[in-house]
Amino acid sequence: MERLNKGLVNDLQSYPEKVLQFGEGNFLRAFVDWQIDVMNKKDLFNGSVVVVQPRGQEKIEKLNEQDGLYTLYLQGMKEGQAVKEHSVITSISRGINLFKQYDQYLELAANPELRFIFSNTTEAGIAFDENDRLEDRPQKSFPGKLTAFLYKRFHSFQGDMNKGCILIPCELIERNGEKLKEIILKYAELWNLGEEFIQWIHEGNTFCNTLVDRIVSGFPRESIEEVQAELGYSDPFLVVGEQFHLFVIEGPEWILEEFPAHLAGLNTLVVDDLTPYRTTKVRILNGAHTAMTPVSYLYGLDTVAEAIEHEVVGPFVRELIFDEIIPTLDMPVKELHSFADAVLERFKNPFIQHFLLSISLNSMSKFQTRDLPSLLEYYQRKQVWPEKLVFSFAALLSFYKGKRGEETIQLSDDQDVLELFKEQWSRYDGTIESVKEIVTSVLGYEKLWEQDLNELPGFTTAVAKHLYEIETWGMKKAVEAVVGEKTACLRGEL
């Protein structure tokens, strides 16, 4: 079978190289490069991407062998329907192998049309390596490579403030743009690059913090023969992602003039502060995942889609999001509801087998960062505990007993957390008193919660009430008792 190449693509156009991209992996190709392709096909961007690898070299050469082309399959829910569609992405002009073509890399710095720098080098990629040197070819770290590139550009245009770049890192760390700039300035000092260069970095370049959201499952190994038979060609760079996407860029509004994704109908926003967007994603998407997992799994379900489609668990999750998480957030209600609806639709994606057990890894620390803030904020605003979030917390304590009926649950968490639960559940004798002892011990584990949760008014009692019901009645009856019930005051004694 013939491999994908430019001879198989009709009306292939070439564009000036406006983007330098660090990373050739699945996510950037299914997210940033796809967006640029969409804009190009609507005559909105008219630019191409030069890709360099942050490490290794084999994939860059193979990508060049098929002219920078690859196939993107988008599979998921779209306007309430399960949709699967594919397209050939043509936005990558070439790849540069930094270990063999370093001179070409530096030559690109002198390109007057180059404007954007994107990256996704993993969370560990934005890091300082004191052993990097300007004369290295290339430097070991991504920020080291980038600093050398920017220094070359600074000299190529004699420090022209209009020839700086817009830097948009997509690594999954908070304040990623600020962190990247901070490290570049450390290299500028380490390498004695001069005050004029430092001033150019500050005034001539724009560093953006970002929030990215799209599930990209990558190369479909299990179904690749079927997919390639449908396509009529082979493509080792074929990548699969979901339909949904969200790109929030914290930066000046004028960026949209140069990167007009909104005019192409893309869900890309340029905002003054992405903090509320990050909080919304963490609380609704990630928080719902963590809260629903123990409830759904102990009910007898195995995947996220099964849970959302279930006649009891599905409404439980929806009520938890809309009645208890959304009221703790400060964005416009219409935007919150729209995002929540999109999240629930994504959870139903029939093309992704998202197993609850895989979500359950390190659930205690996940609850601390994703759900506890919603729970505490709800109480702060309403002076009652949100019943479904409290119930989910109780279900999590039950989950850490390590049993679903007679089936053993393979728990995965920090060893000290596992030892805590092992010791506490070994003392359980079915009485309400032993339940209270378990809850009191777990809530008092300040190493995890950074506070003693027993000091919250009525919280210990509320958790113990639900945990006792789960252990006495079973999950099915216990969750049915709270579905459809409005959040009630849970401060009464058991």
C-alpha cells in the first residue's frame, strides 16, 4: 500500500513559514497544527509550520519522507451525534533534525515572516539545565534550544522590537508562558547575552500562558488495518482525537489579528486572565471524573460512558455538576452550563473506552485538588454541605477498602495513603462507631489535606452518615437515595 505523500493530495498549497514548533507528537499535530490547517483552508492564516524535535531524531526524518503530511481522525460527539471524520493535514512544511541540521535551525531565525513559536515538550520540558551552553549544537533542554534561537534572531534583525515572536507553550503546567520566559532570562544571564537582548525579550516578544483541552488517543494500533483500508494509503503518523477542543490563550487581544482562529469557528479564546477557565476545567471536567469514579465503579460500572448513560448514576453526575460544582464558580452561568454540557457529551464518546479504574489512580490527592475546593466553597457560600460531593467523598473512602463485592480492587496511590486505609478498614466491624473512627482518621490526615477536615462544622458527621449507608445498604440503594434530592443541610448527628 502506498504511503501518504503530496502526490495523493489534491490542490496542495505551500505557505510561508510563520510557525516554529517544538514537538512532533500526537497532541500538537491533532491540536495546533490542525487549527492552522483549518485557518489556511479558509484563507485566514496563510502560514506553515516548521517542526523541530525536543529530543531524538527518528520521527522528524520519517515525517519529512511523507512531505509533512498526516491524517487526523476526529471521533466523538458533535451536536448530539456520534461523528467520525478524517482529513489530511497540510500545515507542516518540513521538519528540521536539530542533530544534523542545526545550521538550518539557526537560519530559520532570520526568516522575517516567522512569528509564532508553539511547544509541547511534556511537563518536564520547561526546565533549566545549568550545563547547557550557547555553543552547544543543540542544547539539551528545550528552553536552552529556544534561547539560542531567539539570540540568533535578535542579532539577525539588530534588535528590532518588531521582529520578536509570539510564544505559546502548550505544556500542562500552570503559568507555562511565564515559566518559559523566566528560564530564558536565566540562560541570558548564564550565557552573558547582554542587557539589550534581555530588553528585547521583555519588549519585543510576547509570552502567553495557555490552557489546552482535547483528548488525543494517538495512533490506532488495534484498528489501523481497517482504517488504512478505508483510506487507501498507509500513514504511520495517523492520529486520532476527539471532536471537542478548547484553546485558551492568556495574552493581548491583538493576537487574534494574527491568529484568527475565532473567525474559522474554532473554540480558541484570547483572554486577559485564564485563571477562571482553568478553575472551571479542573472543577467541572476533572472534578466530575474524580467524584463519579468510586460511585460508578462500586455501583458495578466500568467505563465513563456506561456511567453517564446509566439511569441512576448519570443523573447523579449531572446533578453533582450543575447543582453543586457550578454554583461555586464565578464565570457567567451560561458559559458554565455550556462547558458542562460539552463535558457530559464528551463523557458519552462511544469511540473512547475510558475505564474508571484508570481514572482512579491517586484518587485521594486528585480529590484534594479537584473536588475539595468545590466542596469547601459551596459550604462557604451556602452554609450547608453539598450532598452529592459529600456522598462521592464517602464513596471514595469505601472504594479504598479495596473491594467491589467479592472482587479485589487494585488500588494505586502513595504507600502511606494505602497503609492508612488498610489499617483503618482492618478495624471495621459494621457498627456506626467504627465508621466514625475511619472517617475521623482519614479526615485528620493533614499530610494529605493540608488541614484537619474534622474541624469543619458537621463535615465528619455528614461523611460518616453516607459511608455508613453505603456499607450497610450497598452502593445501589445508597446512591438512589440521593439522586434527585436537593442538597440538604447535613449537620445533624447520626
